[in-house]
Amino acid sequence: MIHILLMILKVIGVILLVILGLILAAVLLILFVPVRYRADVSFEGKPDGEAAVSWLLHLVRIRVSYHEHADVSGRVLWFKLFDVRLWPPEDEEEQKTKSETEPVFAEFEKTPVLSENDSEIRNTEVSVLTENEQQEIPLETVAETSKAEEKKTAGDDRTAVPAEDDELVVHATELVSGSNESSSPSALPAGALKNSSKENFKEPFEKEERVEKVKNCFGAKIKEKLARLIKKARTLWNRIRELPGKIRKLADGISKKKISLEKTWNSISMFWHDGQNQKAFHLVWKRAKKLVRYVLPKKVQGRIHFGFDDPYDTGQVLTVVSPFYGLYARTLTLEPDFTGTALDGELHFKGRIALWYPLWTAARLFISKDFRRLLRFLRKRDSGTKKA
């Protein structure tokens, strides 16, 4: 019985050790197996590129590519997790294709399709037209006949003028002579002369009334302008009286702001010049530089071919970039073109990031007493500002 219990405990212990070993192996893989990244970018009239992130001998891989459209895909082992188009979406492409094909189909639909009956009807119409054309009369004969008919009608009208036209002409001349006589001054009646004399008598009084109205309007306008000037003068005087008080208020506000700025500046300078804070800042700066160097790509290779219309501009660009030649000499080659405009190139870089290094930098920071003190001070300050 005891032997059986010991065997069960032994099996359970082995299983637990295996589980712990698997967990430890997974943790070590996550910490120390780096995530590798790679990118290849080129530009020759159109941008084109591809980037990939992989882990554990490409067992886990995420790929981003841009070849006229951006795609993202992910794989684990041989299984595809996702394959998505980022830009442009598939819906937009379908709409573009529809918009391009719709006018073609519309024009095709507008073209009429003739049936057998329509074609027979058109053939009969054409045959009828040809027969009528054969029976048509020449145009010259038609024109001569129309002119002859017009002449006949004109002659008939002249002969058909009645004898009463002479009487109408005489009557019209009498009316004209009578109107001329009535327009003479001797023909005016006496009432009309009286009305004209009354109107001539009223004209000077109307002129005097108009002059008085003009004078009254001019005086009213002058009064209004004087009232406006008086109001403006009063408002200006009130502003001049209030000006010293405003200047005092402005001076008080400036002095208060100056005092508050001096206090903040003194607190910042004390915080900055503190010895423990200086140690914490130095440690953060040192760790951050190392982390950035670790994250940046290890291999970078690129080529840039550029040029402008004016060779002087190309030379100016080279003069600006040349002081930094020591930084990019091993990784980047510049190819200036003094013959014309040009812009193309390519860039390739690789790198890797392991999780243990960022965790190690964070642990190094939190071990430091000065850094922990700095964090406590910043937390207190944030809580104080929130309460205020």
C-alpha cells in the first residue's frame, strides 16, 4: 500500500516538474528570444515597401506590405491568423470599378436595338421616299409658277381698289388743318387763360416755402451733429478719468504674476539643483541612451539619388548634409544628379529587441533610492494639483 502511494506521489512530482519546466522554458523564451524586425523600402516614381516582424525562428510572423495597396497578414506556424487590406479598403475599390464600368454600360444601353419589324418598316419608308423623289417636279418650274401667281394677285388687288379712298384722303386733310388751327393761342378758351395766370401767381410762394424747409433741415442736421460731438467728448472724458485706475489694476496684476513666476522658478531651480535629483536624472539619461541604442536597427543600408533643375540647389543640399557625413557614411550613400530633376532611392534595415533588456533597465531604475524619491515627489505634486 505504501509502495503504491509513493509511486503516485512520484508520478505527480514528475508531472509538476515537467509543467514547471515548460513554464520556465516559456518564460525564458519570451525574455531572451528576440523579436526581429526588417524593412525594405524603395521609391522610383511610386512608393513600394515591405516590413516584417518575426519571433522564434519565424514561427510567429506579422507582415506589412505596400504594393499599390497596403496589406497586413499574420501567421503562426503554417496557419494564417488574419489577412487584412488597410488602404484602400476593398469597398472603395469595388465602388471605383463600378464607377468606371457604369458609363460604358449606360452608353451601350442607349444604343437602340432594331427588331425585324422595325427593319421592315424602315425599308418600306425608304422605298416610298425614293418613289416620291422620282415623281418630284423640278425646283425651277415651281419657282416660276409661284412668281406668276404673285403677280396676278398683286394686279387683282390694284384693280380692286374702291372709289371711296379719295373721299377718305380728303377727310384726313381737313382734320389735320383743324388741329393746327386749334393749337394756335387765339383758339384757346378764356378759362384756360385764367388757370395759367393763377399758377403763375402761386409759383413765388411755393419757392419761399421750399427755401424755409431747406433751412429747417439744415439746422436740424447741425443740432444732431453737435449732440453727437458732445456725447463723444463725454465718453472720452470718462475714459480719461478711468485710465489711472485701469493702469493701477494692470500694474497689480503684473506684480502678482511676477511674484508667482519667481516662486515657481525658485522651486524648479531648487528641485533641479538638488543632489539626489541630479543623481536620478543622470541615471535616467544613461539608461535611456542605452535602451535607444539597443532598440535601433543594427544594419542599415540605403541609397538616395536626387537632383534639381538648378545645379546650384543640388550643391546647396550637399553643403547642408556634408557636416553629418561621419554619421551616415557607412550606411547611406548619396548620389547627386546635376543634369536634371531626380528623386529615387531605397532603404534596408534590420534589428532585434529582446524583452529582458527593457525589463532590466526598469529594474535598475527602481533599485535606485534617488529615482524612487523622485517618483514620490512627482506623485505628491500631481495629487496636490488635482485637489487644488
